[in-house]
Amino acid sequence: MLEREKHRTLLRSLIHDSLSGRGRVLLVEGVVASGRTALLREAVETAEQAGMLAMRASCSPMEKDLPGSTLSQLLLSVPAHGGPAEHTAPDYHKFCRQTLRLAAEAPLVVAVDDIHYADPESARCLLYLARRLGAARVLLAVTSRRDDDLSQSPFAAELPGDPRVHRVGVEPLTETGTALLLEERLGALADAPGLAAESHRISGGNLRLLDALADDCRRGGAGRDHATEQGYGAAVVDLLRRWESAVLRITQVLAVLGERGTPGRVARLAGLDREGGTGTVKRVTAMMTAAGLLRDGRFPHPAGRAAVLGTLTGAERALLNQRAAELLHSLGEPAQAVACHLTEARQRVAPWAVPVLVEAAEQDLLADRNRRAALCLELAYESCDDPTDRAAVLAKLADAKWQRNPSAAARYLTPLVAAAQTGNLGHDRLPGLVRQLLWHGRHGDATAVLGRLRDAASSEGALADEARNLDSWLMFSHPQLARRGAHQPAVRTPFGGLPPGRDVAALSGNDPWLALAASLCGLLVSGRTGGRTDWLERSLRNLRPRGNTPWAHEAASLALLGLLELDLPDVVLERCAVLSAPDDPERAPTWYALLESLRAEALLRRGDLTGALRAARETLTVLPAHGWGVTAGFPLGTLVTAAVRSGALEEAERYLAFSPPEVMFQNRYGLYYLHARGHYHLSTQRAYAGLADFLACGDLVQALGLEAAAPVPWRTSAAQAWLRLGNDDRARRLVREQLACSDAAGGSGRGRALRMLAAVSSPERRPQLLLEAVELFEECGDQYEQAQVLADLGYAYSALGDSRRARTALRRARHLALSCGAAPLCEELLASRETPDAPVPRRDDTRRLTESERRVAHLAVLGYTNREIAAKLYITPSTVEQHLTKVYRKLDVKRRRDLPADLGTATLRRQPRQAQRPSASRSAS
């Protein structure tokens, strides 16, 4: 604002000199919209306040070829003065005499805005006047645009350089000036962080653009990205229209070419002559950069570029983009740069462009830019005439659409099946087509395509591995379609899959990810996942941060399922966080939804009901239930189970109202849904309905051949339903079967079975079984199951008259139920009879315990005697007593019942158990 005060001081001085009979000339120069007109207006207003008479004219490009048009405006602006009746060539002497005669009567200010647009005759008359002011009481004030050193107007160039002439250069505002202007325009809104710096960056200090940005802030808030196409963008177009039409044309080409708009390319696309075209583009670019419309030869904000593109008609824009694509292709630019213009034109392309579009789409798929890839492939498909090429492009298009929403890819399946039957679709595409068909429950079409692949495999040895890998995957997901004896994948290793030290690319078959998925399926179907943690994690590390194929996603999902079967939910959560790290879920919604569904299941198995419910909701928001096809049972099952355990029965009922495809109940995903629905029925006191769902799970497990690796604990759940119905014998039979199964040999499966076994055992046997179940769930980290077992343990101790241990177990159960969000279980425990808790020591005090002290205290909280603790930890009873004495002193308590219920939970949850666990046969006896 300091410059403004300097200009005002100069204006007052010039007006004083003019009033004193010393004629003066003021020339204000600057770039477009830099404040020249405002300064001229201020000069006229100040002169009029000093008693001077004003003659005004504003020049326009439309009147540049009209002789005397500027002089006519000047003469007509004076009251009681009749100007010439028509525009004729002016008489320099006559105009000068008339002006000086008026100045003799009253001091005169002659103001001409934008003199660079004045007609040549008027400009020469004003120069004639400027040289003859002498002692006249005249101030001649004119403004002229000067975009660069070569664009000075003829009037400014010929103006004499004597003391009467004062030249003032008006520059765009600095960042400080921009901040002051915004404060003046916006008040408190101008204090938004970074607003002044960002506004200066995208306006270059141009007053017209800053005014538009201020209006945008008032309308939409003062965020860093506050410029809009309607405000800032419209101002950019308005300024461009102040130049000749060639400037707008060059700017339009710059907007189309974007980052690849070099001066030579812009000149060629704008139709300028080869010799001077590049120079013209450079000059125009420099002009617009000086005016703040460009920065480093580029639009500083997308709103400006969009507004300039909006000045083109649809046909003009399409033609420019087509020509830009041809130009960039001829210059050897990358496929993505060319494809960008082809898709923008939205016109059928020439044959040379089809492979360019396909190449660009493949690169976009690698970067998870699935929307852009789909646009390229759609245009390539519409422009391709060869049936084989069309089928290949359509298969890629279906993959790109599937990555965003499997439902969107469904409409391409029918033509792809037809192409497969006619032999136009390559055999390498058939496994992926089978997977998509089965996802949407189209078993008939999938069977037909499978037959085509198997026939080809019998005659082409190279396809044999691919067919075997697909059959191995089918044995896990859709066993009714798999060939008998197809359990083994094409790659056979000691681990049932990827050998240690080998990369995924070393697997046999055309698609290494299909081979890896087949190996993982073989492992999961066999139920022998124990000891395979390292291999499962190594399989996940082969995934790229983005751009994975659908079969890669399938392999990752299978590996994460395997880790869940190993009771390692924390590891699954860590891997999901790594795999979903790349920025925006919108880039690959299907992949994000798959990971989120597995994350929700891992949280559920940790007993984090609140987190599981939130993640499951997110899963079905990103990819609605109908988009999941036959796999909808998995996310729905997780959400319903979490809702039931949390007490959100209305939400569970709302999601159960969704009608899944009937085919879902013929594959493993239906198991999750049936199992969750069964527990919903139990929670609403419909034990028969729940039992029916659990037994249906058992029938489906047997039909699918998954007895060795049932994904849901249907037997223990059915046993729970039989107990509700009062049939202990059937419950006991199911529990014994569960304990005899291989998947119950350890972990959460065995823990659930022991809990149910305790329910059908004598009161004296229950504490032993439940204590072992508690330890198993601690190892797994499942707080919800721990809370349930501890509640049962408390009731068991109470039935035996051991009130001290009962209070301890129930207190700990209530704490865990509250921390994991199990509202129904909390209510049940609160309703049970329990003495008030003793004051809980501060959490800071518990951190003072050593690891040994914490371990002993933890077992004491569970109700073990000193001798039992000593046997478990392989130490002497006296050592146990010494540790407990130190614990009491550090925590400032006097007895066991005052120890905090949550003592040691986080530390001990993942510690290996010291004592030998009783065998299944001993526990069941």
C-alpha cells in the first residue's frame, strides 16, 4: 500500500502545478488489471475536487478504426460544448485551440483511459496537445497497457521525455500487498492460514483476479483451495478477452495441452505460421505471466484452466483434443499423454490409437487409476473392429470395472461368455472370467467356460497348470464345480504352496497369482495351517503397493484368512494396514472393501466389537451388499455377529433383511451368514430357528467337503442352542465331535469347545475346563470370549460356594465385557449378585511391577492358589508368596481380592503358555 501513497502524493503535486499554469502530462502504464484505471479515476476525482474541469474518454478496440472517436468523446464530455456532428479527420490545430481556450476559462484535466486502443488520428492529436501545453492550466492524464518491453503503445513511445511528462508504472501487488487487500476486502476471513500466500500464487497480485478470489471466499469460505470456476475462472476469461482474439486462441490451446504445451506445439496446434508462431506464443505467454494469468507458463489453478476450456464449444474442444493426440503421438510422447486427449475428445479413434489406449489403460491399472483405465478401454472397445481384439479389450475392461464395483462389470459377462464359446477370447482370460461369473452366481455360464478351458488344456500342455490351479481354487470356493482329485495345486512344495525363498513369479502357470491362490486354497482346505505363519506372511509381501490384479487380491484375501485361522488377528490387522496404505480408497474400492471386511473380522476375533462394527459398516458402504455377489455372506456375517454381541439387534435385523442370492448358500460364504443369523435367533430367544441355521451350516460344511477346516464353529454353536432347548445329551455329543476335530486341537476353536463341555459337565469339573479355556482365549487375544468364559467361571465358583473366586472372575468378566463393548453381557453381569469392588489402584502403579510380579499377580486375579501358580510357572510357592508381597506393597493393597481385574491382560495375552495343556481326551473324559 506504500506505492498507493506515493501515487497520491504525485497526483497532488501535478494538480498543483497545473493549477499554477504549468501544464503537465501523466502517463500511467501497467499490465492488464493492475490498477491503471483506478489510479486515473482517482486523479480525475482529486482534480475535480480542486476545481478543475474534466474531459473524459475511454478507448475501445471496437473504435480503433473509427477516425476521431477518442477526440469526439473528449469534446462531448464537456458541458455546453457541441462536438462535431460526424466523425471526420480531426484538425490538430483546431482541437488544440479549443482545449486551450477551455483551459483559459477553467483549469482542465484531460483523462484518456486505455490509449493503446485509441484511433491513430486521435492519438496524434493528443501528442500534439502534449507538446504545446506550456503555461496552460491543463493536466493530460492517460493510461496505457504495457505487457512487456515490446508492447508499448505508439502514444507512449512518442511522448517527449521532458520534465512536463511523468511516467508511473503500476505493478501487480506483492504478497504483502495481497494480504492487506484481502484484509480490507474480507475482514476476519483473511486470517485463514495460507490464504494470502495461495491467493498471491494463483493471481500474481492481479487486482481483478484478487477481487474474484475475495468473492469466492465470501461465498464458499476461506480455504486454501477457494478459487472457483464461476468466480476466479470467469475473471481469467474476462481478462483474456481484453486482448486480441489470437491471445484467447493460444490460451485455449495451452489449456488443452496442459503440462505438455511447449511454445512450438502450441503454435502448431493454434495454426500459427512456422517461422513466427513460436515467437508469438512466447510473447503471449510472457504477457499472461506478467498479468498473473499464468505461472511458469502454466495455469496456476485448475479453475482457470477449466474456465478457458469452457470458452470452447464441444465440437471445437473435441477437434483440438484429437489434433493434440495426433501431434503428441507423432512426437513420440507416452501412451498415457496421448490417451488423455483421445478420451477427452470422446470420438471414435483411428486404428493406430487402439493399441495406444490399451497400453495407457494397462499403465493406469498398475497405478490403481481404474476409472481412467476404464475410459481408455471403453473407447478402444468401441473403436476396435477385430473380434479377437475386441474380446481381449472387453476382458480388460471388465477387470477395470470390477476393481471399482463388481456390479458394474456384470454387464460385460454375457458378451465375454459368447466370445469364449466362439474362441475369440484368449485362454489366459478364461480363469478370470470363471471367477467373475461365480462371483455373480452364474454357475451355468461358469461351467460352460470351465469346459472350454479344460478341453483346451487337454490339447495344449501349457494350459494344464492353469486348469489345475483353477480347480484347486474351486475346491476351496466352489467345490461342486471342481474336478475330483483337484486338491493339489500345480506347484507342490513342502508348505503346500510357495516354496521358501522363491518369488511369486516362479510359480507355474500363465498367472502366478492364480498359482499362489491355488496353493493357499490347498492349504486351507486341508486344515493344516499350523506352523505356516511365515509362509502366509511372505505371500502377502509379494503384493505391490497398488495395481494388483484380481487374482492377486484373491491370493491376499486367502493368505489373510489363513492367518485368521491361526488365531493371529493382530497380524492380520497389521498387514491390512500396510496393504491399504496407498492414499485414496476411491482408487480401488473393491480391494479396499475386501481388506476392510477382513479387518472387521480380525477385530471381531479380538473381541473389539465397536471397531468390528465400524469396519463392517465401512465395508458395506464402500461396496454395498449387492456388489459382493455370492461373497456377501462374509461381510454380512461379520457385521451381524458384531451387532448381536454389541446389543444392536435392530441393526442386525436390518442387514438380515437383505436378500442374498440363493447361490450364496451353496458355497463357503453362506456359512458365515447362516452362522451369524443363527446367533441372532439365539439372542432373540428363538432357539429352534438358531439351531436350524447351525445345523444347516453343518450340512453345507459336509457338502462342500470342508470337515477338516470348517470356517465357522457350527458344532459348538449348535450345542449352545441344544442347551437352550434343554437337550444336554445332544449338546455333549456335538462338543465331543468338535474336540475330536483337527481344528479344535488348539486356539479359539478348542476354547469354545471347552466352554460348552463345561456347561454339560458336573459342577466340580467346570472350573478346570473353563480355566483352560480362559488361557486359550488369552493367547488368541479374544476379549469377548474371555469375558464369556470368565462369566461362566464365576458362576461355576459360585455354584461350588467359592465366593472369593466367583467375585474375582465375575469382576474381571465385567471389566472385559465393558472394554470390548458387549452390552448384553455387561447387563447380565451387572444383574448378577456381586459385592462392591474394592478401590482399583492407579494404572501408573501397575506399571511399576516387574514381568515376573505381573505374571504371578495375573494368575492370582484369576483365582489360582499359591501352589497352583507355582506349578504353572515352575517356581516355588515361597517365590510366589514373595512376589505377591511385593505386588501388594507396590499397589498399596492388602489382599488378593483388591487386585485390579485388568492386571496383566495386555502383557500376558501373547505370552506362550508354560504349563502343559490337558489333552482333548482328558478334558472330554
